[in-house]
Amino acid sequence: MSKVFEEIESSAGDIAKYRRHSNGRGFVASTAKVDPTAFLDPTAYVEPGAQVAGRCWVGAGSWIDRDVVLAPGVFVGANVHIGAGSIVGVGSEVGSNSRVGENVKISAGARITRDSTIAPGSVVPGARGAAPTKRDMTRAA
């Protein structure tokens, strides 16, 4: 992880500090936790409080909002927004150009197709059709 911080001003005038991730050079907020084995495209953002576990892949222009948890092995396509407080289970895939609302729970192994919109507070079943369990959501970062 880079020790050099870059300051970025939001449209509201707030200034946030980000550092570049060592694997892919994506932007990581100073209070976010990203595993060194995760890949972040140079145009991807990880906001404060978010956790990205090992073997995750975050595509170009994607935005991982505040307090999001990406469990190990999650794939996030290009131009995806994952809303604040959402949890994405082990090995899940979120297709390009998708929008995931706030506080969404995505089970382990779930596949969200490209150009999808998931409503805030939704629960997305995983590969086995089950709702996420606490075990599915642990071991992040």
C-alpha cells in the first residue's frame, strides 16, 4: 500500500484522503482495509470503513461505498456501485454496470447479472438458494 496520500474533493466540498493500493493502484480511503492480494483497478474507489478481503477483484470505475464488506473471492465488474453497509458473501459475482443499494446482503456464491439494480435492504440468495448466514459473511479483510 502506498504511503503517499492523494486528496480528492467531493462535489459537496469535502476533502477525503486516499492512498493507492499496491495491487492495481486503485484508490483506498485511509480508514478502509484492503487485503494485499485483492486487485483494484486504477479507477476503482474504496470508501472509509470498507473491508475488501483476499482474492477479490474490483473492476474499472467501480465504487465500494462506506462500511461495505467484500468477503474472500468476490468479483466486482466495471462501473459498479455497492451501497453503504452492504455485505457481499464469499465467491459472489456482481456484473458490470450494476447498482447495489444500501444495506444489501448478498449470499455466498450469488451471481448478479450485468446492468442489474438491487433495492436497498434486499437479501440476494446464493448459489444454493439460501439466505446468507453469519458464517458466509465472516473472514473479510
